[in-house]
Amino acid sequence: MGFNAATVIEALDFTFEPYVKGCKGTIAEPNDAMLQQYVTDLKAIGLEVKESAPNVSSDADVSDLLDALDQLDPESVTRLTERMAGINAALCGGFPSKEQILALPPRQRAMFYAWLQQEVMSPEAAPGGGSAQAKTLRPVAVG
């Protein structure tokens, strides 16, 4: 079989157990608008953190931003932690919810954010999602 959209990528299966009882399932695939909003919101948080924590590099990713929270005052950390949970919950279509995400311990929450970002922004796709072998294309000289 050729291309099969149902099997070309793995489902976004997750579990928050044992930290959040009964919180497991499959995150619905985000649409283009959700991804665009996610990126926009991350950039806004990134700018806010960079203004407050100048040691953050310009190419910081989610885990770098989370590490930078250590440089901020407690009120800012709480506000940004809640915003980050809301941004990720929105990307997940509300399941898991912001409250469920916030119920995770901080290290597990940070790893969930990193996993989710990797899966939706740079998925490791199978070759066509079928049984066909992927064909490597020869490089073409430019110029």
C-alpha cells in the first residue's frame, strides 16, 4: 500500500499516572491554527523570559526557557508556569487540561512539554506509513 495517513505517524498517546489519576489517552492531532497559536504564544513567553532573565540565548527552546525560570522571582514563575500549561493544553485541544498538566510534578511537566513539542513540530514519520521501503534521493548539485 502507498501512503496511509492513519499510520504514517504514531498517535500522541500519553499517561500522567500515577501523578494524575485517570489522566491518560490520546491527544488529538493539532490543526494548523493550533500550531500557529502555539508558536506565537511560545515566542511571547520567550520574549518575556528573556527580558526578565538575560542569560537566555536567542535560540532557546522550551527546556531552555523552563531552566531560565530559576532566574525569576516566585510570582513571575507561578504566572509563567500557568501560562505555559495553558499554551500546551490548548495545543492538545484541552485534553489534557491546564489543571491536569499543572498537577504533574515540575520535572515530569517539563518532559511532557519537550515530548509534545518534538512530536508535533518534528515528528519521526514512517516511510509512507505502509510497508514500502523509503528511497534515498541522490543529492543534486546546485549552481
